[in-house]
Amino acid sequence: MTNPNNAVRVSSRNGGRGSVYEANAWAQLYNNGILSGNGVTPDTGMTIQLGGTTACPDVVIATNASGYKIALDIVDTATVTVAKPSSNKRITAIVAYTNDLAVASTESNITGNPASCGLIAVNGTTSANPVDPTDAQIRTAITSDGGTGSSAAYAVIATILLTSSTTSVTSGIITRRPAVSGMIDIFYPVGSYYETSNTSFDPNVSWGGTWTEDTGGKVLVAKDSGTFATVGNTGGEETHTLTTQEMPSHNHQAQVANVSGYAGADGLPSGTGQAPDMHYSSVTKNTGGGDAHNNLQPYIVVKRWHRTA
């Protein structure tokens, strides 16, 4: 079997079924394809590279002909060569597989079964409008590689669109096959928000589903009555200038000094014979600038994604 660097492995336990970290139970939740890790990246020329480590493997979910799913490990860097078609176009699938679904009691406590695993490139049919390799084509290729195609569990990790003029594999022609739709639907169903300080992370690429980045600079608030009664409503403002009606009701006191008239000998203003008719007015000075005030609570900026589909 073709397994560069013995990169693909299926761990085992006594009397049980093959598993990675005994993950068979939760593996049934996911589609086949890559679950986590680096996936497939361009190498040089017509080669691509997969890569994981024993401590941090790429994990893929493989499915056999009966629909049973099993987790496989890619524990080392592996390089796979693809070939361009002589004419038209062709889709090549990068496939990891294993024959080992059940293990014997003598295989307890082993770290993996690389001899039962393979990592191959499977060519689809050449056409002006090519489609992915079929299940039958993949299982035939597994048999040709020395596996048992009729019963092996395999995972399509990625597909690559090749033309007769392709001279090197680039990221633009690689379609990765995330197997996280099951997990995403459990932990981040449609309508969920995800926040991160990683400015380069994009859940559309890493997780699947349809995500929109929120860039409106708004905080989240739980649904309630009144202002917060309708999910999706927005409001509030970063700064605000108070109107007269928004100011608290208040008054200003003014102090006026006692003022005497011009008294003559009779105590009245000279020459009038009567008390003067005096009017007093006072004005308080203006203060304040009328600038908008800051409405912000303490905050930290993150990237927030909203799953819409």
C-alpha cells in the first residue's frame, strides 16, 4: 500500500475497532473528509503536501461501503504527486484509506497500523466539464494500490482541478473537504455568533457553512421586553449630544446687591418729592461647551462572525 512516511495510521485497542483516540462514537456525527489539521497545501510543481505530527495530527473521517465511519490520523508530513490530463480537464481526489476496521486481540496497545493504511491520488474522468471521482473509481484505485477496495474505509481529503496546461498545483485549484458540518451544526448552528482575536481566522474556510463578519461595531444584548423585544434590532450611539428636554429640570439662583436711590433732604430722591421707580435685572453667565459625550462602556475589540447558513 502507498503510505508515504507511514503518515496515515489507525490506532487500535484490544478487542475493539480501529480508532483515533477511540473516536468512533463521535466520528459517526461527521461527513467524510478532513476534520482538523492543515489539510492539503501546494508543495512544488505537481506535488501537494499533507502534514501533521504525532502530538497534533491531521484527523480525517473515513467511511466504508456499509456507511461505518472511522477516524484516521495523519501523523507525519506526506507528499503526493498528481498528474495533469493529456487533454481537457480532470478532477483528482486525494484519498486516505484503511482496511483495518477490526483488530485482533494480539494488537492491543499498539500505536497505530500504518501497514493497513494508504494515501493516494485518484483521477476522475477526463472531460470538458469534469466531475469528482466516483465511489467506484476510488474503490478500484484502492484495490490497485494493494488495499481491499470493496470494504476499505476512505476519506476524500481534497480535490484538485487539473487541466492539460497545469504546470504546478496552486491553492486556487485545491478544494478542501472539511468534515466539520456535523460538528458545526451541533456547536454553532445557523444563527450563532463566534468571536476571536485571531485576525486571519475565517470560519467559512476552516469550518464550512456560511459566515458573515460583523463590522458594525455593536455589542450584543439578550432579548427582553421594550427596546430589546425583537431579535436583530439595532440601536444606540457611540456619542450623544443632550437636547434641552433630556437635561434634568433645574434652575439657577442669582444674587442682587441692595441699591439705594439718590436721597435728598427728605430722604427721597432730590427734586422728585417721591420714591424712585427702580427696576433691577440679572443674568447668569453661560458655561459648558455643548459637545457630545462618550457613551462607551469598557470594551475590547474582537472579530465576530455570524453564521447565516
